[in-house]
Amino acid sequence: SMETCGRGGRFEIEVVTASSFTEPTTDESVSVTKQEIMVAGVTARKYISTRKPAAEGPIPDYSEDIYFEKDGKKHLIHFGKSVSEDIKNNILSTFKTL
């Protein structure tokens, strides 16, 4: 479910490796909470973004983004609202082999 606007939609599950990322922050459209979790034996940052009631435009109601670095590589794992906890846990467990 990808749309043209960056916040307008993403894939329900997305895994990206890059040299840098801009981590989410609260603004006029979304509220963002941050939590530390463990992924692949390293501390990761889990951001939960929820749409504010007055937000305009095609902004998802809810998403989770997990950022972590391992062996010099930066990873982002994105989960949309419809991804079950079982699937999230299965995907995160695959990173133990990195």
C-alpha cells in the first residue's frame, strides 16, 4: 500500500538498510513515542507514530518504526497497522543472524 506522499502510505512491512535515517518526531500531524527494545543482540529504538485528530492529508493512523545499527550497518524496519504481533516477532527474530 504505497502512495506518492512519504507519509501517505508505505508498505505494510518494509525493511531498509542505509547509511543514515531521519528518525520520526512529533509534529503537527503525528504523535511519536519512543521505546528501547533489543533486536539482534543490540539496543534498538522503536517509534510508534499515531495520527493526530486534526491532521490533514493522507497520513496513516498508526505505524511502528524500529531503528538499529549492527556491524556498521543501519537498519529500519517498518510495520503498518495491520501487521500482527506474531509476524512482527517472526521478522525481528530473523535479524539474530545478522
